[in-house]
Amino acid sequence: MSIQGRIEELSNRHRRLDQEIYEEQKRPAADEVRLHDLKRKKLKIKEELVTLRPN
């Protein structure tokens, strides 16, 4: 897979996680453990994107 392909894949996963976080936060009794896990995954993807993207 090319670097650009990896960046696109990670960007898509980042957007999906963002949507999952939004949906979980809308619930009346949001699962804080799940939210924490989703946010941790999103941050990890963001960190990888920063290392892959050219300056």
C-alpha cells in the first residue's frame, strides 16, 4: 500500500471514530469506558497521520 493510500485509510477510520464518538455522546447514558476507548483510538490514528503527512 502506498503512503497516500495509508493516509486515506487512516483518515476514513478517523472520521468513522469521530462519528461513533458523536453517536455515543448523544445517548442519554453514554458509556464512558467506550468513549474513552474510542477517543484513544482516534488519537492514535491522528498521531500516525501526523507522522505520515508531509510538512
